[in-house]
Amino acid sequence: MDKIAKTKPALISRPEGTRRAAIRRFSIELGETAKLALPMVLTQVGQIAMMTTDLAFIGRISAEALAAAALAGRIYFISVTFGVGLLSAIAPLAARAFGENNLGAVRRTLRMGLWAALILSFPIIVVALRAEKILLAMGQAPDVAQLAQQYLFGLAFGGAPALAFFAIRSFMGGVNRPQPVFWITLSAIPLNALLVYMLAYGKLGLPRLELFGAGLATTLVNCSIFLAGLWFAALRRPFRDYHVFAHLWRFDWRAMRQLIAIGTPISIASLIESGLFLATSLLAGLISTSALVAHQIVVQIAAIMFMIYLGVGTAAAVRVGHAAGRDDRAGVKRANLAAMLLGIVIAATLTLTLIAARFEIVELFLGRSAGDSEATIGVAAKLIVVGATLFITDAAQCIAAGGLRGLRDTRVPLLLAAFAWWLIGFSLSYWLGLKMGLGAIGIWIGLSIGTTIYAALLVLRFRHLTSRAH
């Protein structure tokens, strides 16, 4: 009996000790993920803040200018998205190489990313310069297409520096040093607002360029942040220790093939998502101008929230990549779970805040000067409530996708995106919005259902891969 009594505490304490150790490891991982994600999230917020600044200033020109600029922004975003998707592979690839302590692979990944940014900028320019004809072919009103083209004339040549800066910031995130990118972006926000104000409204003796001026301001800011990022990566510690620009003109086919293999499915999946929102914008345009404006406002709000989630998703890709590089299977699971918990808490908090202040937030985008602004504000406020599910499940899908990228799994998520967003989401948006007569509300019900299904499928995919690894 004495022996049994002595062994009981050991039998009880071992599981408790194991549980405490697991909780401690998870708490450490959660803290590291939050520490990495914070500057990434703030950087994403800064990027979308500049886009929102453009729309806020343009919205005070006219409601038609706002609708045209938002539609032009979707065209431009889709053309840039392919490049951004391809370059998104830099972060997990650099993170895995960092976890393996392979600095040469980190350097080659960034170098080929900069090459890819330059090559991909040419089709972006072509699309931007031909946007009016593209929009007319899609059945948009001639006056809206003409206004959209003015905006894109200003944005056209900002693609190359934007993509190159994204490559640099992905590299910095992959090696666990995203802070410089945040400070660069933070400095760019007031600069962008000042340039948009001066060029769009013709202040300080400058001509009033309206939509063209707003686009040109963004292009100038893109050039500025790229040069700042270049300076940090080349001359400041710890980045200069990587010698990232050594042999810059040497083309590495092996590294480029790896970048393309991982990044191309990400690009196509991003295009599927961006194309979905463009297609639903076209559906809203077929309903009425008021529906289009309301839809574009809520799309912009969703884009702001998505950028926040994307920061957490990128942190998930980096942390999972680090653990995979160390061959730490338990660490892979902890990294994704910590990022998911962080992202869901952020999403739920933001969604509740958004619903509570929906009228005031919509009015930030659209003043009361237009005659039908009251009706537009009311529709947009209803869409925010309908889209609440999307705002939360969008966080789950973004973070789950980031975890899968850390495992270099990008092809299956592409197939899941096509199934969930287009076969289910768009079909429901079209049927509910146009055929059932629910208008913009029906469109957003379809978007919410498609996003929820996609998020669930990605979570199941990650669990399948990580359980199979054992």
C-alpha cells in the first residue's frame, strides 16, 4: 500500500506537468506570433489606409467619381494581385531557409523576387492603360469607364515599385525583422494624403487633376517607399549581413522555378478572389449606381479588414516556415493554432465595432452632398450587417492559407478557392441578387457563404497535412 501511495502523485503530476509545459510553449508561441504579426498588420493597415485616403478624397468630388475610382481600383488590384501572389512565396521560402540557417537561399529568393517584380510590371502597365476599353467591354457605363481610366492613367507606372517593395518586405518578414517596413509605411500615409490633396484638388498652385492626380500621388508614394526599403535592405543591419544585392544581375533559374512553383498557385487563388469581387461589383452595377456605390464602400471596408488578417496570415506562414525548417512538427501546429486564435479574436472585435458604428463609417466614404447619399448610406449599412459572417471567416481562411504556405502547400488551396468562391459563392450571389431580387444584399449573402465554406476547407486541409506528418 505504501508503494502504491507513493506512486500515485507521480502518475497524477506527470500529465499535469506535461499540460503545463504545453500551455507554456503555446503561450510563448502566441507571444512570438503576436510580436511578429503586429508590425505586419500595421503595415497592411498603412497600405490600405493610403487606398482609403484616395477614395475618401475622391468621394468628395462626386459619387460617380467614387464609384469609378473604386471600380478602377479593382481592375488595378487584379492586375497587381498576380504579381503580389507570386511574390508572396518569398516570405515562406525565406522563412524556411532562415529556419535551416541557409542565408544563401534567403538571398537568392529575394533576388529572384526583384527580377519577377520587374517582369510582372509590364502587363500591369498595359492593363492600366487599356482599362477604359476593358470596362466598356464588360458593359459598364461610358462615363464611369472614362473616369476610371483617368484614375488608372495616374496609377499605371506605380506597379513596378509597389511589387519591388513587396518583395523586400516579404524578405524582411521571412527573416523575422518586419519593423522597418512598418515605419516606412507609416511615414508614407501622411505623404500620400498630402499629395492626393494637392494633386486632386489643385492646391499650392498645382493644377486640379482630380482622379488622375489621386492616382499619380499613389505612384509617387510607391516610388518613395521602394527607395526607402532598398536603402534598409542594402545598408542597415541586420539586413546588410545577408548581402542581398550581391550578384543582383545574376539570374538563378533554380530559385526562380521554386518561386514560380510555390507562388503561381497563390497568384491564381488571389486572382480568383479578386475576380470574384470584381464580378460582384459588375453585378451591383447592373442593379443601380446606388447599389454599386454601396457595394464598393463595403468591399473597401472588407479589404481593410482583409489586410489586417493578411498580416496575421503572413506571420502564420513565417512561423510555420521557421518550424518546418527546424523539422519541428509540434511547432508547426502550435504556430498555426496561435495565429488562428489571434486572428479570430481580432476579427470578432473589429466586426462588432464595425456593426456598432456602421453608419458613421460609411459616411467617412460618402458625404451627404449627393442627392441619393441617404439611400446609399442605408444600403451600405445593411450590407455591413449581412457581411458580418464574411468578415470573421475571411480571417480564418487567410490565416489557414498562410499556414499552408508555410508548408509549401499551395496547389490544393487553389482548387478549393475555385470551388468555394466561384462555383458556390458567385453562383449564389448571382441567383440571390439578380434572380431572386434581393439586390446587393443577395450578392453579399453569396459572398459570405462562399468564404465560410472556403475557410472550413482550408482548416481541414491543414489538419490533414499535419496529422499525416505524424
